[in-house]
Amino acid sequence: LCIQLEMTMQNSEHPPLLGFLLLLLLLLLDGKEIEAFTSSVPSVLKSLSGLRTTTTKTLATALSATTGTSDTHWMDFLKFDGATPTFDVLAKTKEYSACTKYEELESYYDHERYVFRGSIIGPITSKDVRETQQGFNILDAYPDLTIDKFGYTIDPENPFKCFWFERWRGTNKEAIQIGPIKLPKTDAIADIPTHVMSVNWTPEEKIIYSCLSSPLDRFEGNTKGQGAVFGLLSTGGLPLPISSVGNPALIVNQKLVAPLIK
């Protein structure tokens, strides 16, 4: 369904015309009408995200911690009011990133508040991540997978946040299990573009937020711009829509198909 929808959009002659008409509509509307139009978008998105109520509650808790002033970004709560870490954030991050199994990684999370976000997925909670791990064996399908990590650095504006680069390479030597779907091995090599990871620690030395970026250079590697797990899936033979925010096929997969895979 996703592939068919994507092909339909790519072959359509009307998207540019629709974009022009939408722009024209916005130009004709006055300020109040534009405000009413844009304010309706969050309510639509909220109705679509009902399948992730735990994530919504987590973000609501995070948002409630902000002051709401015009000069404060809603994510500034991750700076913990300008506090200074009492532990070595860089060393702790290297320790965390050296873990290879989810059971090891989750011991570092602040499970009540933890949120993960990727370039086109998330936000998801630690519970969501745990449930996802139970139905997928993607990493097991690449027994020789190497993840080169380098360039660790602390955010100069947030001493609780650390960034680093990752570059994944491996061979698809085993079948990939995705819920009820099993993809036979391809014996193909995945050379995945470099991306950036980041984690934000709490004063209690737990991770409250982590983020994985989109590929820094989509022409790097051999996965046609597919990054991280998406690159492994693509190399494993799974046809994927273009990993771009706003792609209709990707939206359908995220909102309707993915929640059905258990």
C-alpha cells in the first residue's frame, strides 16, 4: 500500500499545482483567518497520534516544565535551570554508547520521562522502544555490524547534553524479522551514511532525551540516503519510501501500518 501510494504521488502531475493553490489561499486570507487555519493543524495531528498516548503524556509533562515566556524555548527545561553536572557527562556518554544490547542501554534511562526522537520517527517513550525491540531482530541479521563512534563533544549551551557521530557498516547474513514479516537474507553489504547521535542527561545521571539525526550526507554509502536502521532494512530487501518528512507514503506507514505490527 505504501509503495503504491508513493508511486501514485511521484507520477501525479498535480502536486505543484496543489502547492501553488495552497500558497494562493494563504495569501488571500487575512491574519485572523491564517491563525485559525494554522491552529487547526495541531488538533488534526493530535487525533492521528492517539496510538501513542504514553508519548503524548510524556511530552505534556516536559512542556509543563517550561516557563512559557517568549524568550524561552520549550526544550530549555533540559538545561535544568542552569545547573552544573556533578558527574563527567562525556565519560558517562561514552560508557552508555559502548553498550551493544538494549538490556544494557535501558538501565541508563529515566523511564518515567525518557523520549527518543529520530529524523522521521518519534517521539517514542522507553516503553515504546522496549515493545519495538520485542518484534524486530534487525541488528541480529547483521552479525558483523560495526558502529564506528567518534567526535564526542559537549553542547556548549547545555552541559548535560553530549553529541557524537556514528557510521554503520555490516552484511545482511541472516533473515530479518519485522513482526509477522520475514525477509530472507540478501548477503548484501550495508554502508550507511554518517549520522549524529545525542543524549541529554539529568542531574541524577539518567538519560531523559536522545536523538538520532538524518544522514549528514545522503550521497555517502550505498543505501541511497537511508540512514541507520532504515539503511539496514533497505539493504535487507525491504522497499522503503523516501525518508523525507512529509512523504505521504511514509506518513501512512507511520500512522496506520507500524502500530499494527506486533
